[in-house]
Amino acid sequence: MAHSYIIYFFLFLVGITLDFIFKFSIFTASVMVPVGAGILLLSSILIFWAQKSSRALDTSNLSKETFCKGPYCYTRSPTHWGLFFLILGFGIMVNAVFVILATLISFLVSRLVFLSKEEEILTQKYGAPYLEYKKSVRL
């Protein structure tokens, strides 16, 4: 579902452009730079972990536990969460108001439009085991 990633990228560029045009600041404390950097680092680890875990999917013997590997035990879309926190961490680190707002909008559009479509596709492809997994992992 590359469309959801394109939304993040497009709105990120819009946010960067608006931040260059309008110089607003949210944070005044310099402590937010390491906080943003920490979020950026942790989200990168989450994305890497999710990508590594998704490659290990064994579709020969499907069950609810088949889908519950790595971060997929906690959320059904860890790469989207990771991307959200990655861009959010960047926005916090550079004190970019419009990047943060664009990230929030991207996340909502992605969750409401693209992830529901992705889950329909996964339900059609994997059937009952995926539905059981979906019931047990809410996010």
C-alpha cells in the first residue's frame, strides 16, 4: 500500500515548505532536540524490526500466531506507526510546526483510508486466521 507512504511524503514536503515560508515555533526549550532525536531513533528501530519480522511470514500453515511476530504482536501496522513517529520526531527536533501538523493529517488519512483497504485485502488473502489475529491485536 505505497499510496499511504506517498501521502506522508507529499504532506511532509508541504509541511517543510510552509515551515520555510512561515517561521513559527512551538518549543522554546532546547531539550526538545534530544527528545525528537530519540523518537526518530526509536521509530527507525521499529520500522526495521517490522520489516524484518514481516519477511519471516510463513504462509504454509496459517493461524492467528502466524501473524503475531515481532511488533505485529502489538500493532497490525507497525511500519505506519514507525513512519508517523519518524516524521513526528523530525518535526519536534527541528521545531517545525507545519511538519508536525502534516504528520498528524497524514496519519489520520492513512489510518482511515489506506489501512482499512489494506486490511480488506489481507482478510481476502488470508481469511479466518487473519480475522482472529485482527480481533486479538487492536491497533
